[in-house]
Amino acid sequence: MLCAISGEAPQQPVASRKSGTVFEHRLIEAYISENGTDPVNGEELSVDDLVELKQARVVKPRPPTLTSIPALLSTFQNEWDALILETFQLKQQLAETRQELSTALYYNDSAQRVIARLQKERDEARDALSRVQVTSSTNGVNGTNGDAMQVDGQGLPDSIIAKIDDTQARLQGTRRKRPVPNDWATGDIIQTYDVKSTADTQFTGAKTLAVDETGDFFLCGDSDGDIGVYDLKQGAFTTRSNVGAGAVTCGAWANDKPVIATSSGAVVVTQGGSVQANFHQHAGAATDVAVHPGGDILASVGIDKSYVLYDLQQSKVLTQIFGDAELSTVAFHSDGHLLAAGTSNGSIKLFDVKTGQEMHTFPSPASSPSPVQALTFSENGTWLASANQGETSVTVWDLRKTNVLKTLDIGTVVTDISWDYTGQFLAACGPGGVVVSQYVKASKAWEEPLRKAISAMAVRWGAGAKSLVALTGEGGVSVLGA
């Protein structure tokens, strides 16, 4: 019998009741005091679980080969030779390991140098790409769609500046005296809104929605470059076409002309289903478009960190202003003298439309900055509402004090927002529903007259705020009304 711990014949053998293994009593007792388990199977073991074994005690004879001094010397010599051989092998293995480690470190250092060089070249290429300006294509109605390559930050023509000044003077002068139209919807009426009609656009992955001034037509587009104008009264499309310029990212109405931007960087102006102008000024995807209150100036933003102004009457590029961040959304002030651009880092930049100078930057209100999802100016001229991607709140900024006026918790991830003409009602939508927030001027408080569980990607007000048009992620359209 041999001890399972020492491997030698035990002087006082005991056996474990748990594993049946033989141990030297003093060794297993010390092991139990430290661990309390059987060293063979790991089960709990106490001294009481040990069974003492009886055996005849005999003296282990000395091996016959070690009974003489020459035999001992021979054994020692053999042990010494084995030890020297093992040491030599260990030194040899150590030298090989050091060589392999040196080679691995060399390869690692070379890889890091290559990665650093590639990252530097990538950053330089991105910076160069963000400053590339491409000429417009020439396949429009009059044979020219856009001007030649523009100079970065080129000043606006005097005629365009005059239009901006005239629009600002006309709208700003009447704003404070402008009464709410008598037939405009009230909060009590909006409380009764429900789905009146639905329409299937038959567009897969539709993600853009723009309603014209009459509220009777809406523009939608999809990831295949298809666009269509839908007549809500007739319940059918008036025009459907394919711009062939990549996925449609956003849309707007310039008077009666639908305008869309695409993932290829193209900005396309259509009318009656035919292309009127096709601009390719952005190096990369164009993320949003907005129309000046005067109706003759168009703005687009893109991931190339720039916004571009276009003259819609002459179908040409006016100027391109570059910044320090990718731009995700854009909106004109209700007077037309300011342009707000949301960035990929969550901040909002305000530009002077006439000079292109950055007037102010609103920081990201979110704890973890995310791209600005939507922007809309209130008709009172003093508020700007914004929503960040993945956030459940809408931030209302006060342009006079350049701070946060109100944070509205919508209760669902916000995908789009829209202010009505009077500036009383702010509609927001997302996967969790459509919510309308109302600012009551008499009490200077915010109320919530409407909350409908309709999953929507975009929402717009109809004429007189008497309807809400919501676009679903499946390409369907729901019209809410009293």
C-alpha cells in the first residue's frame, strides 16, 4: 500500500470513507485541518471519517545495488549526468523561446507602425475628401443643372442677399401682430384626433416625409431611390419616379417642387415627375435639405462637414461652407436670416445665411452625445426645437438667451419633430407613438393634448393644424384628424 499524498509506504496507514484511498495518517490529518476535504475527490472529510488500517510492520530493505561505495558513486554519476543533460536542454529551450519572443516583438512593432501609417493616411484622405467640391451633372431640362465648382465660402450675390433681407423684413415685421387664424385647430380639438385614413405608399423602407403648404400632398422616398407624391384627398399617387442617385435620405417642398437628397450626395429638384435640377456638390451622403422661407433658396448638409446653398430659380450653386463636424440635419429660421445645422456630435450650429459666419453653437443636451435627429424653428422666431438620435426627449432652445427653455419628455425614442405655423403645438413621433405638446401662453406652461400609440418615423402638420400626417417604418401613412 502506498500513500496517495506522499507516494511512499505509510508508517501509520488510514483509509478515507469517502474515496477509499490509503493515506499516511499525519499527512491526511494535516491536509484535513487546512482544507477539510478529501484530496482525491474533493468531498468533505473529517478525522472521524478515517479508518485505521493494520499491517505487519517490516523494514524496507536497502536496494542491493546501493550496498557498496562503488555502486553509490556510479549512481551519483548517473544522476549528475542526467542533471547536466536536463540543464543543457533547458538552456537550449530558453534560447529558442527568447528568439521566438524577439521575432514576435519585431512583428508586433512593425504591425503597429503600419497601422499608424495607415491611420494617418486615412485621416489625411478623409480631410481631403471633406474639402473636395464636385461639379454638378448636366442632364436637366435646360441642359445645365448647377454651376461649375464653387469656391469654399464664396460670398452670396447681391440679388440673393436682397431677397434674404426682404424676406426677413416682411416676416419679422408682422410676426408679433400676426393673430392666430380663426379656423386654426385648438388644444381641445387636437385632443379628439384619431386615425382618419391610412395609405400604403408601397415603398420599402420609406424614411422621408414632406407635406406641402396645402396639406393635401406629401412626398416620400425609399432606399431604392424611388420617390412619389401622394394626393391625400384622392388617395393615390400623382407622380412616381426613380431618381437613380442612391437611397433617399430626406425631402422638402420648394413651393410646388419636391426636393430630395440622397446617400450618393445628390440633391435633386423635381416637378411633375421630371428632374428640374440635379446637384452633386457634396463629397459623400447628403443628409438633409431645407427650403428658405422665401422659396427660392435651398440648403443641404452632408457628412463632408459642409452646408451648401442653391439658387432654385437659376439652378446653380451659390456657396459651400465647411465646418469641423459632420452635419446631420438643417433648418432655416422662420425669418430666413439664420440657418441651424445639427452635427454628428450632438451640437447645433447657427450660421448667418448672408455671410456664412457661425453665430453660436448649442452644446449637446444629452449625457452621451449623439447625432442631431431633427430640427425645427417655431414661428414666434425665438424658439428652436431639437431631438437627438436615440433620445426620448425634445429640447426647446431660447434663441434670445441661447439656453435651454424646456426639455419635453416624450416617453419614446424621438425620430422626428414638427412645429405648427402658429408655434403653439409641437408634434413629436417615434416607435412608441405620436405626441403633441402645447405651449399655453396665458399660463406659460406646457400641456400634452394628444398621445397616440402609432409607430411613426416622421410626422408633419396638415393645413390649419387640422390634421397630422405620420409615416410608418413599413411605408404606410396615417392621417390623424378630429
